[in-house]
Amino acid sequence: METSRSLSLWDGSSGLAIQVSVVNSTSVTCPGPVILEVLSNQPLPTNTPLTLQFLSRGLLTTRSATLNADYTCTPHDNDFGHYTCGADGSITCLVGWGGDNCQTPTCPTDSCGVGGLCVGLGQCACKPGWKGESCDICIPREGCRHGVCVNGNDCVCKPGYAGYLCDQAAVTFEELTTSAEGYNGRDEESVSDDSRAHVATNNNTPPRRTVFKHTAKF
């Protein structure tokens, strides 16, 4: 018996998502009981009906049962979360995870720079325009001549220069100087000190569980 492996949205506008899996076995002897586990992203009312359709000897068969709520916290280290359970039903995220159901990867503040995204424990994926092990090296726009890189794949002109690639002399009329916007007068080294500041990914919000388990026996 094949079942889904992740929460899938149920037809409708309620936002309900469920996942069904077989508890006792992937095959049964007919006649015989089948115990299903239903995970949902919100509590379901008591005695919610569940209809099961399956093929038995080539014939489509339909059976109905009611769900029994079982909201006991179950530890997970898979697609449904990465946490352990406390006696009061609270959850504690495993190292490297945070957020609801502990499904959001986190990285130490010094492992993923301003140009990176934390995608796993100690794993940093660089945004376009950034490189380096910690994604803290800004890549200037190709052809940039008299400018510096600040936000990745850009070219912020130094004083006295203008243009898309900062390759044109800025025009001066009396005391008014026209130059590219955004340059703050710092050279590349001083810009890098600020722009490469590490971003903390730790979230002080306590993790919470949003997956609820039910069982049904046919």
C-alpha cells in the first residue's frame, strides 16, 4: 500500500494539509485490519470521518472510519521537524534547527556572511553576486572600473566617476558635482568591513509544534 510522504494540501480553501501513512505494515492479509496514521497541520474535530478507497482483487473498495486524536508529542528528525519532546509536550530543537516544528536551518553567526543563506547545519549558499566559503566576498559588476561592490553584482562609483560601470568622469558645474548615488566616500577596504558584517540567524522565539497526529483503524 503506497502512501504520501509529506503534508499535502487538501482540496478546498481551508488551508488544511494532511499526510497519511500505514502504521502496522505495508501489506495486510484480507480480511484483516489496517491502522493508518494521519498527520495534519491543525487539530481535527473529534470523530472526524475518514474514507479509505483501495483496490482489492481488482475491485475498488471503500471503507469509512473515525479518527482518534493522539496529540502526544513524538520526537522527529525528518521532514516533519527536528526536535525532542518534553514531559509537558513542548519541543526542543536539535542543534542547527529552529522555527515552527524546528524546520528552519540555522547557522552560527560567523559561518554565513551577509551574502549567504543558511540551508543546513553549517551550510551556506551564496546569493548571486557573492562568493567565498562564508559568502562574504562581494563580486562587482562585470566591467566595473572606478567603483566598488557593496550589495553584490553592483558597481558603486567612487568620487569623480559616474555611469553604469563607473567608467565616465563626473561632470562638475561650479560647486555642483553629479556622481552615482549610493557611494559613501569609503574605499573598497573600508566598505568591506561594514558590508561583510555577519548576520545572526538565532531566533529567540520559542519553537512550537504545528503537526498533529490522529489514527484510524479499518
